[in-house]
Amino acid sequence: MLVGVIAACEIGFWVVLAAGLAARYPLRMRRTGAALLLAVPLVDVVLLVATVADLRGGATAGFAHGLAAAYLGYSLAFGHSMVRWADERFAHRFAGGPPPRRKPRYGRARARYEWVEFGKAAVATAIGCALLLAMIALVGDAGRTAALTGWTARLGLVLAVWSLWPITHTLWPSEPKVGAASRPPAERARPR
């Protein structure tokens, strides 16, 4: 049942976000759009309440409970940037806003970007692990929460793998390819 709640919350996140942006831009209902965008985190509250209620009801913690903690951690850490990402695209498409920002592709700017994203992943891991430990303490029975202990290792492994991107971009920064795109504009405009 809890896996279904997690799926519904993920779908609900995007539905509430899309409704808020649609109200804000195409429908030009600024207050309604703002209220819906402020309601996006309530989807996470629904998942948290469902998870706690399931554990308090005597359920043995399983894969879904750990997944719920991981989902909540990543949703809280990356939620704001996902809302900003979607808002930039809606503003550009429906309100004549500037083109959406793209992530840097090369050099130090790309390495900095990857470290910021890694920082968000570290925050997500910390939140997820804190929720897992809180669930373990809430239940108070090691036999019923053994599956949650394994999730802390999973989240740590995900973070360790994630660290490869910023490290790689720091040690071996990517450079633009030499070719037509790197030539001066006047040179590119000349007919051949």
C-alpha cells in the first residue's frame, strides 16, 4: 500500500506543480497559482503522515518505508530547484520570460554546478537518514525496523556514486570541442 502512496505523491507533486504554473501563467490567476505552488510541499506531508501511520499501526518496516524516507529527503532537497526549473520554462513559454537557464557545459562553471548538485544530494541523504533513524526510534523494536537500517547504507552508496560527477569535473574539466562552434562568429558566417 505504501508504494502506491509514494507513487501517488510523486504524481501529485507534478500535478499540483503543473496546476500552479498553469494558473499563474496561461490563466493569469497569480494568487491561485501562488497558493498552489505553496501547496506543493504538502504532498510530502501526506507521504510522511502515511508512513508514520503505517508504522504506528504495527506494520513491520519494509522496503517501502525506507523508500518513503529516501523520497522525502530528495523531494525536500531538490524540490525548490525543480519548481524553479519548471517555473522558468512556463514563464518563457507563456509569459514572454527570458529563455530558461541551462546548466554550464564546460570548465570551472560546470564543476561548480556539479558540486552544488552534490551538496543537495548530501542534504537529501542527511534528511533521509534522519527520517530513517526517527522511524527506528518511533517504532522502538529492532526486529520491526531491520529493513530501515539497510537503507542508510543504500543512501550512503548513492551519495558516494554521486560524488564521482563533481570530482571528475573538478579533476578533468571538460573543454569545448574545437570546430565550427568555437570559431569566431564572422568566420562561421562566411560561405565556403
